Amino acid sequence: MQIELPEKRYYGIGEVAKAFDVNTSLIRFWEKEFDALKPKKNAKGNRKFTPQDIENLKLIYHLVKERGFTLEGAKIHLRENRQKALSNFEIIDKLEHIKTELIKIKEQL
């Protein structure tokens, strides 16, 4: 899964939800469920997600939506195997990026 977000310090919940193709309510729900998600809130209470939050969301999305983990299963997996899960996810993410680039090159030929 490729997430298309510009390089910024903070992202609003709307643009994060759009990038992940989910509702904002799901992002807020995951924020309550997973301790790894701690977006900053401004004086109005608007959530501002950092690039680290986006990486955590990618991992949660991968576990729940792509691999089919339950929320409890994903929590346990993150708690017990965080380093391994993150490493595997980074490898998969890099391979998907390479695949996308190769497809672009193939289309140009």
C-alpha cells in the first residue's frame, strides 16, 4: 500500500484519512485503541499527525486491514513483536515501492 502524502511536519486528520482511504472516525477510533498513536492537538482540539504517527498508522493499517488481524490481535502483536513487525513492514513497503517504480518504467518503454 502506497501512501501519497507531501513532506510536512504535521498532517490534518482529513488528509490522513484520505491518504489511507478510510473515514476520519476510523482514525479517531484507532487513536483510542492503540497507544502508539498520539497525535498532537492544537487549542481547538484538531489533531495534527507527525510523520512518526503516519508510520504507526501504516503498520496498524497493514496488520488490521491487509493481514486481517483483530484489534486485540494487532495490539498483542505490536506489544510483543514490535521490532519484528516494523522490520517486516518496512521490507514490504520498500518492495512495493520498487514494484511501483518498475511498473512505471515498463509503461514508459
